[in-house]
Amino acid sequence: MEILGINQEKIGEISKFKQEDKWVLDYRIDSYKKFCNLEMPSFGPSYDIDFDKIIYYKSNDNGIKDSWDNIDNNIACEFRDLGVVDSEKNLDGIGVQYESEVIYHNMIEELNQKNVIFTSIEDAMKKYPNLVKKYFSTIVRNDENKFAALNSAVFSGGSFIYIPPNTTLDRPLHSYFRINSRSMGQFERTLIIVDDNSSLHYVEGCTAPNYSDSSLHAAVVEIYVGKNSKCRYSTIQNWAHNVLNLVTKRALVEENGTMEWIDGNIGSKVTMKYPACILKGDNASGTCVTISVATTNQQQDSGARMIHLGKNTKSNIISKSIAKNGGNATYRGKVDIKKSALNSEAMVKCDTLILDEISKSDTYPTNICSNDTSNLEHEATVSKISEDKLFYLMSRGITKEKAIELIVLGFIEKFREELPLEYAVELNQLLKRNL
């Protein structure tokens, strides 16, 4: 089944094909009406989208498999070449989405015994409707922005994770998203609930081949972090340079909870992504460590948002941007310490490395502190590769290209050290191909 273009009737077709309950269809239709009325973002990079030429849904309806032997051999080979299949042995569970649907899903038996839920969002809506309704679209509303509304109207695939109280996972859960068609839109919806006194590390990866026609990726991620709980969300997007990557990600953090976004942006033509933490509970904390690499014809517009509501809350934003060959790597972020967030602390650190004379980097910070007992700091640096450092390394017999590579890897060390080992290795390879 393939659906090109968008209107209310086509949204009904998607819902019918998925055999959804009426409340889901009603939500989709309401979201579509909001999408039609909302304006495009008034900030950030410029780009053109013909919404009538996007494929909003594509699936062969073979269902979710739990063995790679049951996946179409050509598709399975793609994921073997990407290293996804081999990575499973290091994980507690994995879900793989191809085009619009999750095609593979597996989880170790121990998690079933702990009552952990890890499945697709559609499966969760059918099996756990009351749990989904409690959290779905409460952290990111369907009128939040035009692309959140679009996702809410046509969402397909993505992950639903529920970690029960007093539960700790030893290894990460992992989802992988692949766009493989021209003019394809991928609109996964992820909802993660880490209940009280629990912890989760979730890892996400995404790729697409390069076509002349632009593709659209407009995901929504909602994360609820309960009292005394911790969630880490690590991702490296390596979309092809024809993909528009326009994503809304937000976490709500309760008392003594901790949310960590580890966010890498290597690919895509345009990225607009600003992971956010709403620090609702007292003593809640949020961290966002991002890296953006922009080369020829790339605009990476990324950053983070931290909203302090509770007392004694803490946030830390570390942004690393690299621009080369005319690329534009921009930091855009917001820290808002509300009047109620007494004795809170926030730190923003933006570092940019520009590798030539034709590349560009901008910083657009918004920092607000509404009480006099809190502290907010922001520091930023923009630099080029030092000729002295290059000379020193080259005098030791290292080629200029290798010397630049070593300097860049040192520049992003803070980001790399936050990744799982296999992802840090993958990041190194991606950077080498892009430098």
C-alpha cells in the first residue's frame, strides 16, 4: 500500500489499513485540521516542501517479525551491511522500521519477566490503550507546530516503551529507522515512559540512500521521566543529503529525575531539531550534548531547550558545531528559569569549529532568568584550526588531512565519550567520510 499526497480521506485510509480504534482516527483528523491552519516556522533555514508530492505511507503489510530469517532477503541484507543485525547482541531489545512500518522487533525474555513493554506505537494503542492515552500527546501537543501536527495526522511506526517502577535495564534498547524510497516521508511517533525509581538508555539510528528528490523526516518524541528516575536518549542521524529532518523532541522530568539527550547530526539537507527538557519536579536535571556537522549544501540548525519549573533544578547544554565546504552549522537554544524555579542552575556552552573561509556558523541563544536566587551562564567560542597545531602535528610526520581529522575528533571528545562504544566507533567513521 502506498499513499501519495495528503487529505482527510487519505488519512482515513491509513487508519483503516492499520485497523485503528475510533479515538485514534479522531485524533488524526483533528491534527490534520490543525496542520492545515498552522503556518510554516518563521525561523531557521529556508527550504521548500510540496506536501502533495510526499509519500505519506508505504508498507507491504508483512507484519512485525522476530527473526531476520523471516525478513525479505534484500531488506535484511541492507541492515546487515549497516551493522544493525550484528549490534543486536549488545542490546536488551531492538526495533527496526523500514519506510512506514516496524518490520522487526525482538527483546530478551528477562525484560518480559520485568513487565517492560517495548513495541511499536500502533501495537501499544491496541494492547495498552489506557496507558497510551494517559501520556500520548500530553508532552507534545498536536498544535505545537506545523510538523508536529503533520506527524500527529499521519504518524506510523516508532516505538512505545514503558519501564515499570523500580526497574533498571542493564543494556540499551535500540530503534533503527530507514527511508529507502524517493520522495518518502517518515513520521515515526515515539513515546517513552520511565516510571518512578527506574532507568533506561535508549539508542536511535537513522539512514537513507541519496536520491535527487527530497525526502521528509518529521518525527515526534515524547518522554516522561518519573520521580527518582533517569532516561538517556542517544541518537546519531546520518540521513542522506536530500532529506529534510524536522523533528520535535521533548521530555517532562519529575522530582529528582534526570533526562539526558545525546544528539548527533551528521546527515540531511536541512535539520531543525531542539531536544527539550521541562524540569517540572524539584531537584530535576536535564542535559543535552549535541554535535552538528555541516558540509556542502547542508544546514544544521540544532540546539536544545531547558524549561525550569521546579526548585533546585539544573540544566546543562553543550553544543559542538563543525562547518566545512560552505556548510552552515547553527546553534539555536532556549533556557527559561521560571519564577517558581528558585535556587536553580543552568549552563550553556557553544563551541564552533569552522574549517574554511566559505562556511558559516550562527548562534541564537535565548536565556531568561525570572528569579534572583538562580544562576544562568552562557559561554561561546568560534575558532578555526590553529596553524600552530597543524604545523606541530605535521612536523611529527602526520599528513595534513590526518592532522585535521585528529583535531576535529579532539574537538568533539565530550560528545563521543557519552556514546556507547559501538556508536562512538561509528561516529568516527562518519566524521572521517565527511571531513
